Amino acid sequence: MFRYIALLLLLCTTAHASAIVDGLITNGNFEAGPKPNQLNGTVVMARNGIPSWEVSGFVEYIKSGQKQGDMMLPVPEGAFAIRLGNEASIKQCFPVEKGMYYAITFSAARTCAQDERLNVSVTPEWGVLPIQTMYSSSGWDSHAWAFKAKFDRVCLVIHNPGVEEDPACGPLIDSIAMRTLYPPRITNTNLLKNGDFEEGPYFLPETTSGVLIPPNIEDDHSPLPGWIVESLKAIKYIDSHHFSIPKGRRAVELVAGKESALGQVVRTIPGKTYTLAFSVGDAANKCVGLMTVEAYAARGIVRVPYVSKGTGGFKRAVLKFAAVSNRTRVVFLGSFYHMTTDGSLCGPVVDDVTLISTRTRPLHM
Ligand SMILES: *[C@@H]1O[C@H](CO)[C@@H](O)[C@H](O)[C@H]1NC(C)=O
Ligand SMILES: *[C@@H]1O[C@H](CO)[C@@H](O)[C@H](O)[C@H]1NC(C)=O
Ligand SMILES: *[C@@H]1O[C@H](CO)[C@@H](O)[C@H](O)[C@H]1NC(C)=O
């Protein structure tokens, strides 16, 4: 009897917390699929054909190893994925905690050469993520997007806004996960928020290529709290489970050279001097050669060279600058493009960033 109650309690708590626990959302990897009579070939014919999801438009259910023409369609996790045709979408609703921030992580692969994009939304927010650039050599990349819950129950929609001639063109999608974000605050030892990058989106355990933080121009909330990715390309968020990390469990890798800048705006006092300190290293991901990280703040700039053997390691660097206004933009970017020996975009790692105001020189000097 006692055991039965304990089990019941356990079931109740897990059921209650299920949507808020970090990890895959229900059937987020599409391993539960349509019944044979809900499929015509690979096309899902019933709106509720994929358990826990609602599909709309031309949605295909893809089995690992399936071919399209001569091309093999790999699936990054488990045995199944889906493909969204022109204007097709998938939707799932789940409970969340109103007012909290959440990051969505999912894997996507483009299938045709076109400029493919995905519109990810949770009412009333949305963001269009470009998936044209392939960062990892497998063709699959994980992408992150964040939202603030405006309601107790929300619906996630992933929509392919593309209009291609071939309806079978359109991105493949797999492994949709969610993580609660706890936006970090500045402290008296660091004027930057999330300077150690420990707070960020969920890492899909089966994917070994990190999570892309997209350029955030249209997004209200960054999946990497405190930080904004400026310019055109994404930066990569990496974890100690798969990569070498200078400090803690998470860091960023600047994978798009000068095409991608990671920035944060901080409050400063004009005339006061500040010290920006950070680590530059490599992720032990076969990314070798001379790498350079550039850091900018106010009128200060530092270029930090780092020679990577691709086996991990890092060094510390410092930029001292005088603030010229109330707000100072701190920016990091990589000077060059790099590629791993297996053909993935890669670059220097930045981690453990601190900004402190330095005691100003006494006036009598
Ligand atoms: C299944 O698809 C084929 C073309 O691929 C089409 O001719 C046929 O009408 C479809 N069947 C149903 C039941 O929609
Ligand atoms: C993205 O989807 C949202 C929600 O459906 C919609 O309001 C928004 O207009 C879409 N944006 C684009 C660029 O298609
Ligand atoms: C800085 O802030 C103060 C007070 O908030 C304001 O008076 C001043 O104009 C601001 N200066 C700049 C350069 O923005």
C-alpha cells in the first residue's frame, strides 16, 4: 500500500513537471509516428498523425536511411525525423510557467540548395532562423531560440515559410528540446551578465556539434542570456561533455570569423577605466592553426593570437579601456575562418569573461 502511494506520488510529480523539465519535449524526436493508414508514402495525411503534434501542409515522416533521389537522408537521433514542405508547419502546445524564459533547441538540415529558413514561434513571439549555412559537416545543425512565456500554456510552431518549386525541398527537423533559462544578473565581481556562459540552451546529448546561437536581430530574448549575436552568422555554444572548455561547463566558439560578433551592452561611467579579461582557447575539435580573437570596448581594441593544436587549452587576455559614455558595447569576434579536418566550421573559443571597473588614477598624480 505504502509503495503504491509512493509510486502514485512519483507519477503525479513527474506528470506535473514534465513540460518544464529540461530535455526533449513530448515526442520531440518523432520516434512515435503515424499509423500506416495515416501515411501516403512518406506524406503525413492526418492532422494528428504524429503523436503529440499537429501538422499542417506537406509534412513528411522520414525514416533513417531513406533516400531522396541519390541523396541519403540521415537522421541525427533515433530512427525518425520529419520534413517540412513549402508553408508546412508542426505545432505542439504545453504548459509553462508564465513569466519564465525558455530556450528551444532543435536539429535541422537543409535538403536543397535554396535559401532555407524556419519561422519558430511561441505566441506572440517569433524568430526566423536562417539554415542556409551548414556549420557542421554532417549537414545537421542544432539551433536555439528563446521566448518569454506570456501565458500558462503555450504553443510552439515551427513553420517553413519557403516556396520552392519542388515540394520535397524543405528542411528536415529532429530532436526538439526545451530548457528553462534563469537570466543571470551582474554581480560586484562582474559587470557583464553570463560572462562565464554557463546559462544557455539545452544540449542535445546525441549531437556532438554544439548549438548555434542565431543572429538575434529580430529576437526579443537571447537563448544565451545577456549576449546578442550581431551581424549575419551564428556563433556556436559548446559544452564540456563534447568539447574542451576553459572554465566551467559551457563556452562559445566563434565559428564565422568576422561575419559574426558576440556582444553585450553594459552600463559604464564616462571617463572611468575598466578591465575586460577573458580566456581564448580551442575546443579540442581538430580545429588547428593560428586563431585570433578581437575584443572591442569603447575606443579600446585588443587582438589576441592563439595557436591551436586542436587538442584543447587556453590563455588569458586583457583589454583596458576608458568608457566614453553611459553605455559601452563589449564585442568579440574572430579574425579568420577556420575549418576542422572533417569539414565543419570552427574557430577560437571564448570563455570566462569578466569586466570590472579599475581604480582611476588619483588626481594629484
Ligand atoms: C498518394 O500520393 C499519390 C502521389 O504521390 C497520389 O496520386 C494519390 O492520390 C495519393 N493518395 C491519397 C489517398 O491521397
Ligand atoms: C512567423 O510566424 C508568426 C506566428 O505564426 C507570424 O506572426 C509571423 O508573421 C511569421 N513571420 C514571418 C516572417 O513569416
Ligand atoms: C548619462 O546619464 C546621465 C544621467 O542619467 C545623463 O544626464 C547624461 O546625459 C548621460 N550621458 C550620456 C553621454 O549619455
